[in-house]
Amino acid sequence: MISERDCTLEGASDTATVDVRRTGEAGYVTDDSIAQEVPVALVYNGTSHAVMMATPADLEDFALGFSLTEGILAQPGELYDLDVVAGAEGISINMDIFTQRWVELKQHRRNLVGRTGCGLCGTESLAQAIRPIAPVIAPLLADAAIQRALADLPRHQPMQASTGATHGAAWCSEEGEILLVREDVGRHNALDKLIGALRRQREKLDDGFVLVSSRASYEMVHKSCAAGMGALVAVSAPTSLAIEQARIAGQLLVGFARPGRHVIYHSPGAPAVLPAQQCLEQ
């Protein structure tokens, strides 16, 4: 039996603590860390546009990244002000954005009610489901760089280590050094948080790659291309639509990234991924 402790949304943290009874030969009652998952409303100029289930950490990054990857904002400077307000029912992120972007949002508004890992909830028509994808330039990556980042990823995921319930999105240099990581219960949210954090620091993201601890869905490809990321490496498999969109965008797409091996599903140019030894010889 699990009895939840005081985990109200006022001042919500990224994890909660609950009492659990572990079974087995030496069954006992102890504490366990649980990833928080709460409704987060994204409010633009006073009107709620989307409600996503997310981990209440790095929400400023999430709001900016979501706004950019969903095409609500064209650049970070169009977000004038942001205020995170926690209440009894959830969290509201109130944003003041460029008037022209707000007008465009009202004209093409979608009322999203998001679930974890669902990036198209509320889409009103088939035509809206697959949007035009931004072209990117794929970097030249050595196999060793991908493996280096993969091996180092767990060290940069404290929330996953504590709860076992979150995804991570890592921005990595071309040499495989992990530069920044964001975590969330939703893979799309983790990527949006990472993109939001990176766009606060720089405009171009075409000289490295993003590593995600999830499958490579259409939305992961689309969001990473919207941010200008030329390479996406996923721990699990891509979908057929993700591969198709990566081909259209010119993105390097790698899946099933596991210790000692990974699968290249799309490699623009010849070759887009260099063998480790060849890279060392250059």
C-alpha cells in the first residue's frame, strides 16, 4: 500500500516522497522518491493555449522551448515576460509575447490537452498533424562521440537515478561531451526544456547533436529540427514517420543507441557518421 505524503502543488518540486512496502523475503516499509507529474498551463497574453502534464522543474526553459518548437514564437526575443504561478490545481506559466505572434496564434489556435508523451493532442485536422519541417545541416560525427555521450548520460540524470521515471535530453558537442541536460516525465517536455535553455544562450545549434533517452518519434525529429539541431540520437527506435521527416530535413538520425552499438537510420551525405578510427586519423 502506498500512502502519499504532503505533495501539494504550492511550491511543487520535481520529486515527491511516498511510503511504500517492498515485497520479497525481507519485505519492509520505506521511503521512495517519485517523479512529480502535474498539469502545466501555457498561457499567452492572458489566454490558455495548452495544458501539458509535466515535471515542475525548469519551467521557464519549458515554456520558451515549447513556444519555439511549436512555432508560436520565431525567436526568444519575442517572449517579453514570463511568470510561473503554482496553485492548488496545477501550474500556470503566464507569458507576454509579441503582439503579431499573438494574433497569429489566435488565428491558428489549437486547444491542446496534453498527456505525457503526447505531442499532437487536440490537433483539429489531418492537415495540422504533419507540419512543414525546417531543414538542417547534419554534422560529421564519429561513432566514438555517440558512444561517449551515451556512456556519460546517466551521470547527468539525477532525477532518473532517484525515481526511475523521467526522460533526459542532452545537448552534446561533436566530440561527445555532454554540455547540458534537462529531465521530465515526458520525452517531448525534456526536449523542449533543453531547447529553451539552449536558446537563451545561443542562436545556432548545428555544431553538435542531441541525445534523448527515449524513442525517436515524429515530434522529437520535428522539435529538434525546429531548433536547428542537425543530429538526433535516441536510445530506442525511431518511427517510420520520424525517419521520413529526418530525410526531408536532412537530419542525421540514430536509434537504438546502446553501449557498444547504435543504428544509423538516416545519414545525409557520404558519410555523415565517421568510423571512430577514421575520425582519429583525420
